[in-house]
Amino acid sequence: MLPFKLVYSDDYFLPIGSHVFPAEKYKRIHDRLLADNVAAASDFVSPRPATDQDVLLVHTPQYVTKLKTGTLSAREELEMEVPYSPELVRAFWLAAGGSILAAEHALNDGVALSIGGGFHHAFPDHGEGFCMIHDVAIAIRRMQRDEKIRTAMTVDCDVHQGNGTAVIFSGPPCYGNRLTLGTADPPGPAHQTRVHKQTSDVFTISLHQENNYPAFKPPSSLDLNLPDGIEDADYLACLGNALSLGLSKLKPELICYVAGADPYREDQLGGLSLTIEGLKQRDALLFQIAKGEGIPVMVTLAGGYAHKLEDTVTIHCNTIAAAKEIFGVR
């Protein structure tokens, strides 16, 4: 039995038809965790959908109304890059409810993982990049509204920059000069880091491939713009240094970790070169630091588009396995 909860529902499935986003991965992850005895049935909890009031903590009333009434423009649906349907709205509301539930359990148990979520490209007034609403931001604002936390940190390790996260929690630039982080410089162009002033209550960190979606990257509190082809050792050095710098700026009451599987070297939408083992080390490093600092961690799984779906499933399952190794078992 795990000392933390896994939030999951079969209804996490996104009804988007044939698509590069593997909507079936959530059930595959759930089933693999049980088959490999990484988790037991009792370790899973089922979420309820977020309420409209929860969603309105982050998104504009006009946008929420369009989603609920099916009145998006053709351009807005095209920008979202998934086909609109009322069923898809329900799935995204459920994913947001899952992240809220995972945040609540993380605050109680030290860590919790939602087998879904991480839709970091959603903006307050529109969706982008397969993301309709921003479940992580909704969870943070719900925890703050309920006075369960005052401060939070997002650590986004998807291969794509968390542009929606950056805008939702944006603050004016503190200084715009670029800094190089890490003792190990990766091959190719020098990796670049930009530090901006965070909002007073949320510090946002994004480690992502610079030459990848989105073309325009609004500033996070701390952006690490990684070069094409970065490998395990250099990536891990960058992550460790980013966490050190971020935690020197803000000691949050909750870390929201977006554990994308797409930095994998065989990912269709990525251009980094991490191995499956390197990605597990990434997860373990974040968990070790958070545990050492006494900061609860809420995890969402975000993107993953490997040529072989089973690789994506393995990477996501390894995130849970790493949490189990760091936080132990009951």
C-alpha cells in the first residue's frame, strides 16, 4: 500500500478521435501500475469534476460560457488543436477536479499524483496546444481560496514551455539579462536561463526545449531554454540548479510538478534526448529535494507522444515508481 494517493478515473479519457495525443494512455498507466504491483486498487481515489466556480478562479466568464455552450469560434477551436465537444468539456472539468483532489491529498500526505492533467497551454481566455482549461492553476487558486496554502511553485518539465502557466501567474520583469545555469554546459548552443519577478504567491519554473512549441514564450518566473538534443546528465544538472535558484526566491507551501514524458529522445513532438532511466532520475531528483525541504508535491503527467505508446506509459509509470521509492510504502 502506498503512503500517498493516485487520483484517477476512466473518464480522464479525452474523446478526440485519432490524434497525436494518446488519450488512451491514462487507462494504460492505471492498468500497468496494478499489473506490475507498483500500486494496489486501494491506492486510487476518484475525482469529481471541478465546479464552474473553481474554473472561474482562473478563466474568464466569457471563455467558460463559450465552452459550456459550445460557442467557440472556428479560430478558437483550431487554436486549441483538439475537436470541441460537450464530452471533451466534461473530461477537462474532471481533470481539473483531479488536480484539485491531488493537491488536497498532497498537503495531507506529502505527495499525490493525478494520472492525468498538466494542461499547461491553456490561457485565461482561450485554449491552446491540446489544452482547454488549466487544471494546475485551478488547483492552486482553489487551495489558496480555501486558505490551505498561501504560496505555490510550479515546476514544469514538459518539453514545451508552459506558456499558459506563465501568463496566468505573470509578474513584471525583475531583470531581463540572461544567465547560464549549471556547472555542466550541454553540447551545442549555450543553454539560456531567464529569471523574472514572480507574482507574490506563485513562482513558475519551466525547463523546455527552446526550439519548439510555442513559438512565442511568455516569461515564467524562471525559464530554462534548453538546446536541441540535451542528454540526461546535463538536463539533471539544469533541473537541480533551477530548483536551487527557485527555492532561494520562494519557499512554497506546495510544489505542482508537471511531469511531461516528452523530453524522451523518441518523442514525436520533442527534440531533447533523455532516456527512460534519465526521466525517472529527473522525477526522483525533484521528489528528493521536495522531501528534504518538507514541501508537499502535487504531480500531473502532462504530455507524452513517443513513437511507441508503451514507452510513454513506462515513463509515466516510472514517475509513480520514483515517488514510491522516495516516499516509501506503508
